[in-house]
Amino acid sequence: MSGSASFDDFCRVDMRVGRVVAAAPLAGARRPAYRLEIDFGPEIGRKTASAQLTRLYGTDELVGRQVIGVVNLAPKRIAGVNSEVLVLGLPLADAADVVLLAPEREVPLGGRVF
């Protein structure tokens, strides 16, 4: 790992819990991906994300699931979608499959990771 991040650096990354309320294949993506709509509660509201999760998750498995996302990054245009959130995950051994990070039990939407 190059360099060290300070605690203040970590605090600037706003990671929150949200619930996937809609998921659909993202047409036009270079790699198979979904367009997700995620509800981060009343303070943040709903945000859109592009996520390459198609190898391990179907849309029916994603809707209703709580996920962790970075909500304060600049939006990025991906296959015509304004991706406003970076949904966090971990790679499996081959790095092609992504496992979502999520709370181990239901927590209030919009809760901040610390």
C-alpha cells in the first residue's frame, strides 16, 4: 500500500447504508453491469449507481438488500447513466466476481460507517 491516510482523510469518505429499490441490466456497458437505484434514507434520498455485480447477483436478489455505498464522490457517467454512488464490495479469488459489503443485520437507512 502506498502512502498513509490520516484519520481526517478517512472521515472525508462518506460511507452510508442504503437499500436497493430497483435493479436492471445496464444496456451499453462495456462489461455486464446493473443500474441500481438505492434509497439512503430521508437525509440523502435516492441515488443511482452502476455496479458490475452480474456474475454473483440477479436483479431479484439485489432489490431489498442493504448495501454500503460512498455517497460523496463526484458523479461518473457510465454507459449513459449518471452513477452517483460507489457501491462497495470485495473480489473473490479470481477478482472477476464481486461480493457486496453489507451490514450483518438490518440498520436504519442512511447510517454512516465509522
